[in-house]
Amino acid sequence: MNKIYILLPIFISLFSNLSFASSPKSSLISDYKYSNGINNTASLQRGAKYFVNYCMGCHSLKYMRFSALAKDIEVEEELFFKNLVFTNKKIGETMAISMKPSDAELWFGAVPPDLSLIARSKGGDWVYSYLNTFYEDDDRPTGFNNLVYPNTAMPHILVSLQGSRKLVLDSYNNPVSFEKVSDGIYSEIKYQKMTNDITNFLTYVSEPAKLKRHSIGFWVLIFIFIFTIIAYYTKKEFWKDIK
């Protein structure tokens, strides 16, 4: 009997978590699905441009070198430096930022994380939905909150492009939709395409070797297919006189 009383709270906790997981909040977030395309060079180029212009003031990519990025996204180094490097960094340096951690804590209340591995640790869908679920919240210091990462310290840096929205709640205080407050420079479709490019770029950055793996993997499969045919007919030739 004592064991039953001990296990009962555990079962209640498990079922309550399952109930929370199927809440309207999860349903609203699941509407935003990232379209993976790390082999799309044009998307990676656009994503790199957006990241450098809107994100790199606060977020670094300390495991990525400018030279490796320029090569992988097929941009000449001279053109790359002219358009994507705004400091005196060298081509072989990593994509670090100059903002001091002490300044970041003073301005934002927290040090913005390095995003080299964010897509690998959180997943592309998480990054994409995070960029698409900011909404107005007067209780936050920045004036905005986020549905995927509640009470985030990050301001909505893309608000001029997306426009401002507010969160619509149902009678049970569950989020059900977003309502536009003001228009942005981009349409909703163009904004989602842009955030998909950023997510695509961060997915590439989290594992650059995946580009090479995908290209090599195709030829490996072709080799295995051809070798299998050769091995089959070789076996038939060796065993043709054996009954």
C-alpha cells in the first residue's frame, strides 16, 4: 500500500506532462516547420547575409572561420569581405564579436549565446519557430516576448521586417493565434522565407561537414551499386562449373 502512495504522484506528474505537451501552445508552435536545404547555395548565401546584418552584432559563431564559410557558400574572398565583414578581421579568423560579456549583461541582462551549435542542439524547427513567434508584451523590458522561449532577453531585432503582432488567447488563457498590429517591410511569406534562410545557414554552421558528406555519399552509393553488379557476375563466373 505504501508503494502505491509513493508511485501515485509520479503517474500523476507523467500524465500532466503529456496533457501539457498536447496543449494549444504546442499546436501553434508546430505550425512553423523549417524546410531543410543546406545544399541550396543561394539560401546559404542569403542566410549568411541576414545573419551578419541582423544577428552578429550580439551573437558569435566561434567555431566557424570566414575562409571556410566563403569557400562553402561559393563566394570569392574579396567579395565576401567587402559585403560580409565590417571589421579588421583576417580571412582565417573565426566569426567572433567584439561586444564584451560585461556590457552584454548590463544591456540585456544576459550574455547572448554563441550560435555555432544552436541548430544542432535545439533543432532547425526550434530555431525557425523561435524567429517567427515574437509578439508584443508590455511586461517585458524589450516590449516583446516569445512563444517558443518565454521571457527571452532577446529583443525582436527583425520587427521592422516582420511587423508587430499580439498573441491571441482563448478563454483558458491558451495561445491560439497571432493578430497583426502593424505591417513590416516584408510580407508574411517573404519574412518566413528569410527566417528559413537564416535557419538553413545556422543548420549548416552547426555541422559544415554535412555538405561534404552529402556530396560524397551520393558517389559512394553509386560505387556500391556498380560494385554489387560486378561482384554478382564475378560470382556467377567462378561458380558456373559447380553443380
